[in-house]
Amino acid sequence: MAAALPPIAPEALTWRFSRASGPGGQHVNTSSTRVELDCDIAAAGFPAALTERLIARLGPVAHVTVADTRSQHRNRQLAEARLRAQLEAAAAVPRTRRPTRPGRGAVERRLAAKQRQSGRKADRSWRPDE
């Protein structure tokens, strides 16, 4: 489990609102409920190593767009949650793979299966009697 991400500096966030598409009738035609949230990773106030990892994986700006609900307030909450989830996923350090060898039983089973298959194929061939 990765450590929690430090808080994002508010000055690193850029909010934009526009009219959403889809159902909602006159409400969506008259109100700006669609939320676009950009986060300037370099200005977010993260430690240097974390900032470098995030920029390498996401680029200099992380972008989230939400138009799920008819409420701008709820879409703002969803955008913040999605941005945090995106940043946490990019910040996770993958575990290093330790190379392993198959056990003796697995090797024996594989070789036995190869012998059975070879026997099946050998039985398919036709040889004239001498």
C-alpha cells in the first residue's frame, strides 16, 4: 500500500466550467455543470522525487473532466477525487520482480506432458509393414 499523497497546493489547480451535454433538459442548457480540472504538477508542492515520477508518468499537467451529475458542486467533488486517484496511481512505485525458477515437480510434469504429446503424435504416423 502506497503512502498517502500530500495535500495539493490550491494555486496548482485550474478550474473551468462549461455546459454539459446529455440528459437534463433545460437545466443543462442554462447552467455550467461540466467541470474541467487541471493540476500543474510542478507547482503542486510535492517532494522533488514524487514530482519527477508524476511528470514522467502523467506529463507536466494532469487533466480531469467530469460531467456525471447535474450539480456543479458534485462534479467538483468527483473531479477532485478522480484527480487524487490519478495522482496516487501514478505515484505508486511498482514492486521489483524477483526472478524465480520452476520447482522440480513442475519441471517433471512439463516433461511428462511433452512425452505424452510426443507419443500421441508418433501414434498418428503410418508406417507400412515390412
